[in-house]
Amino acid sequence: MNIAILGAGIIGVTTAYELAADGHAVTVFERHTSIGEEASFANAGIVAAACMGPWMAPGTAGKLGRNLLTSNVPLRMTRPMAAADLGWVRRWVSACRSDAFATNHARLLQLALYSQQRLRHVSANLAYTFDRSDGHMLLLRTEKDRRHLQHSLDALRELAVPFHEVSAAEARQLEPALHPHTPLVGAIYFPQDEVANCRQFAIIVRDAAEQLGARFEFNTPVTAIDPVEPGTLRIANEASGRRFDAIVLCAGTQSGALLAPLGLRLPVRPVYGYSISAHIPEPLNAPRSGVMDEHYKVAITRLGQRVRVSGSAEIGGRPGHLDEGAIHKLYKVLADWFPASGRLSRGVQVWKGASPAMPDGLPVLGPSRIPGLWLNLGHGASGWTLACGSARVLADQIGGQAPDIDTEGLGLERLKGHGR
């Protein structure tokens, strides 16, 4: 089949690789100058099936309602908010119910575990090296933090996901550079999780896809998916449309604008995250792999010779506006745990990126109601963890094969009105 992919972030690039590996002719359209220029550019790098869905855990919505802009709330809302953002928040509050959380968490975990396996499989086949390390740990400042995790830990036990509840002393053995004076009651260690450089991997997979015949067209904005001629794309500054046997939409925050003229109105909204990255002057003062501060929902990871601090989930924000409070929180958490890990006097990269997210925390994966149009979007901040598995599932569906996992609840069928 002749297949177009819209978007060259980590989702689009892995999808291109899987489809090209299956023998399809693949063309990837990207409006930016290179791959991974948005959500894939400077994310935390944590590939962590065990930590899926923290912002939809029971009790989180109530916590947000009581204190809208406190620094330790995982999801932050700006004021005033657009009607679409308010509608998204209402759906998110519904997803925080215990029954909804249990169902969605199980679906998300299944996809994430499969995606981790697929990432390792693809990495081994390509035999490239990129910044990565094993293990990931949740740091618990208080007993309240430990109690807040119990819903998620119970779900992990039911699915036999390995983890270890460790004492503060054991946590400091796993990460010797942790600041000794910052309060720590214990930690949860996930041995099968890892930290890996998302954008480095995207570059590697793009190269592999091109070797399989895939074509990447950069600086090429797609203005519309033709509502009359199935499989036809309208490209900026091109008089006639381009026709394909299938189109896969992985266009990040632009996806909603492309779907709306087709009558598909998905509750997918940009959720903004922040990161700071700094050079590591002395490796002994930096994390060995990755940690997550459970209280502040901030990740600290080691990516080669740089330490990256990532956090915040801001809905209703603007791309060019930096929230100084969100950035200050990143510096604070870094100072709490690894105060000497990064050179902060110069050369610090500050980044804000938008991830297209669904309010229930699940992506939309599979066929749309438009002939020839397929969806692989809405992964939110979990895009790096879910990318390889989502790509393989979609390639199997397009090829008429049964995916290796149950895809119930991952498609449009879970949305009232089928996305219309």
C-alpha cells in the first residue's frame, strides 16, 4: 500500500518504520524542519509502564479542585480557559472515578508493557547506541505520598508488574547521589523501566525507515485531508492533492484541526510540559538513571552527559508563554535531590512542549470513520513509553493482522458518538 503519515514526532517515526518494515511505500509529511521538534524534543526520557495514568488516579480531581494552582498538583489549569479546555477537564474529572481509573489503567498498562518489549526488540534489531540506562524509582517524601500510590500499586500487583518497595536507605544505595538531608520515607523501584533519549532514538529509527524505502518531506504543511476524495491530502503551495491508499494521522497538536472538517471532533487537547537540561560536571553527583518525585510529579533523569528535570501538565496554556512558577519548581526539585548534578550557571536548555492528550489518559489508536484514515494520536506525556507498541499495533491493523494485544477501549468506539 501507498501510505502517508502526518507528523514526524516519535509516534509518526516509529509508525513509519513499522509500516516500511512490512513492505509498504511510506511518505511522512512534517511541517517542521526536522523530526521530533515538539513533544519528542526534550521530554523526560522515562520509559515507564509502571507509572502510567498518574493524573487520572482517584482523588486527583478533588485535590485539583481544592487548590487549583498549588505546586504539587499534577495537572494545572490556566485562567481564563477556553470552552474546549473546560470540556476536556470535565471529562478528565469523570476519568478520575475509581471504576473508570481501574479499566483505563489496565488498558494503558497492557499497551505500555507491550511497547516496552517492542522498543527493546527494535533497538536490538537496529544495533545502534543511544543514551539509555536501566531502572526508575519513585521517591516518597511523606507517608501521604505512599498512601496516594496504593490504587496504582494494587493495579500493578494484579498485572504482575515487578516493583520493589524500598526503604530510604535502600533508595540511597540505588541512587547514591541523592541529597542526604531531603526528607525521604521510602521509594518504589521499577527494575524493568528505563531512561532513554527519545529524540536520539527517533533519529535512529528515521534512518532505519529511510533504508527501508520510507520518504520524509520536511517543511511540508498538510493543510487538509480532503473530505470528498478519500485518501487525498492538500499540501500548502501545491495546486493539486496527493492521493494515497491510506493516511495515518500522528500530527500532534495539529490533529484536531485536521479532523474537525471531516466531522471528527475528538476531545484531544494540548497539555504543556516543561523541562530544563544542564551539563553534568561531575558524574558522581548525578542520578545513575531516573527518579520521579511523587509529591511534585517532577522527573530527574540522566541522559548521557546531561541531567534533565521535567514536569508540569498545563492545560489552557500558550506555546510561547513560559510559566516561571513551573520552571522554578523544576529547579527546586533538582536542588532538593541532586543539588550538584548540573551546571546551572550557563548553557541550561529551557523547553516547553505540547503533547496532545485525551482526558482518560488513553491514546486513540486504529481506524477512523473516514475511509482510508487511521489514527495514532492522543498519547499525552506517555508518547515515548507508548510509541513502539502503538506503531506495531497500527501496522498490524492496517495490514489486516490481529495485533499481539487486545485493543478494546483504545479506538474511537470508546467515545460517545464515535468522535463526532
